[in-house]
Amino acid sequence: MLLVNMTGIALIALIIWWFWLYQPKEVEIGNDDLVVIVENGSYQPPRIRIPADQSAKLQFIRKDPSPCAETLVLPDLEISESLPLNKIKTIEIPPLAAGEYDFHCQMKMYRGSLKVE
């Protein structure tokens, strides 16, 4: 009985960590354009750090044929772009104030964020 309870507690802890506490590593955009791969239900990398008050270019390549992956939305920037399958699409990011800006598909199943510092 103790083993079953301990296993249950361990699984609950793992679920809490995976869905609410886990934060993927941030990738900093450099002088080269960053390519974000859209596949398997996610953006890779999902968290991107860019400098404040500087424009940036992000390149997205959609490898996932799912219709949900087709549209990229940056709601705070009022950007909505269609991502062609297996072709690079460049998204111009205007200079932004420091903060965090989410991006996602139209159904919010694919999610990522821009951290501006």
C-alpha cells in the first residue's frame, strides 16, 4: 500500500512540474537570423530572447502539416501570418519595449514567447 501511495505522489509531482513549473531554455537571437521550427505540436525554440528597442527578424519553417500550425499570431504586435509548409517565412519584429510577448497558433495549441530585455 505504501509503494502505491508513494508512486502516486511521485506521478502527481511529475505532472505538476511538467505542466506548470517546467520552463524551456531561452535562446538569444544573435546577429544571424534565428530559425524557429514548427513541428510535433511545438515551436523549437519556444522561448526567444531579443534586445529591447531593436528590430529583429525571426524565420519560421513549418514542418508540421497540421492546419493549426499554419497560422502564427503575435497578438500584442497585431501580427498574424500564414506559414507555408516546408518553406521559410521571415517575420519582422519591430523595436519593442522590455517585457514578454507571447506567440502562438490561432488555437493556442502551439505556444512560444519573446522575452525582450
